Amino acid sequence: MSEQFIARGPTLAYRMLGGETIIMSAGDSTLFSLDEVGSFIWQKADGRTLDSIAADICEEYDVTPEVARRDAEEFVAALVSRGLLVLSQEQPVREKS
């Protein structure tokens, strides 16, 4: 997955509330809630690779690169399966912060 670029799905609405992120799927109005680390990964999912996101996790949290990559890969796969994140072979244009 590291050679693929990770981005948020195009038909979602989301808001940061404190340390959490609330996401609503526009298709069926399903709500998802992400904790602090999930929210951190969500914010980084702007066209970066998994390796880049894992490196950012290591800088922010006290975790080894192996653990950061494994956990990020599992989290991203779960959100991809729900249509919240998308993977691409080409780097998408990053959103402006």
C-alpha cells in the first residue's frame, strides 16, 4: 500500500470536534467517529503515501516506525473498505489547509 496515495473520499462531510473527527457519508448519511489518532491519520490523508503518514505518526506519538506503519495500514484499509478513504496510483492534488 505504500506506493499508493491516500485521500479522503470525495462525497463526505466532516468536522473536527475537540480531538475527534465526525464524518458523514453523503450517500446514506451514515456517521463515523474517529478518535485522536484516527483523526490525525484522517487529516494527513490528503494525497500522501502510507509511509509518509506513518512517519508523521512517529513524530507526533511515541511509537516505533513498525507499529505506526502496521496500525496506519490497518486503519486506512478499514476506512477504504467503508468508502471513507480512497487509494490512487497517481498523487491527487492536495487540499489547501
